[in-house]
Amino acid sequence: MPERSLSLNMKSDINEIPAISSALESLMEESGFPGEDILDTQLAVEEVVTNIITHGYESTEGTIAVVCRAGPDAIEIRLEDHAPPFDPLSLPEPDLDADIEDRQIGGLGIFLTRQVMNDVRYHFEDGKNILTLTKKKSG
């Protein structure tokens, strides 16, 4: 099966997320990914994009580049933004055993992303935050 790719540039607007999810679903279906892999990947991308918009850009306008490459065994999604540098992988894992009142607010999105994706990598290069998510095809 040939490699398929997708490149999108979106505004830092929550209303853009459904279009990305839809494009990602189409790409992954065409590449033969099972439904559960597609849902996991959509969830992770939605979490990351929401965090970039909400915490990275805050109330300023910006763009997010989404570049996907789907091969026979895995999909790689690269998300790039020009928000202030921030490594989401530096966040401590949430204490899921603590009482709800004692838990810190936030951090569940990246925790969830790490749980559903096979690999999550971050680096800052040329003034851009770059987060790369990889999902291996199950089954």
C-alpha cells in the first residue's frame, strides 16, 4: 500500500477541529486503519490542537500546521505552531489515585494522548513547537 499524506494549515480556532478530524478519518480509512485506531488518533489530535489554541496561543491569533503521513503500518502526525515554546511532555503524570479534590487541574489531555498513541515526541526548532504523534496500526 502506498504512503498517503495530508497537509493542512488551520487558524487557532476551535471551530477548525472538526475539519481536521474529518480529513484524518478519511486518510486513515483509505490507509486501512481499524476504527478504534482512527478514534484514538482523532482524540489525541483534538486534545493537542485544543491545548495549542487554549494554552499556547491563548487569546492571540495563530496558525497550526498539521502534516500527516500514513504508511502500511503506522501514521505519523506532525503538529507545528508558533506559540511560546512549551514541551507538553515535561508535565508530570497526573495522580489518578488521588481524590478528585486533591488533583491538579490540567495535564489529563497529554496523559490521554500518551496512552492512545504509540509514540509522542516534542522539540522546538526554528521558532516552532513541533509535536509528533505516531500510531501503529493494530490488528
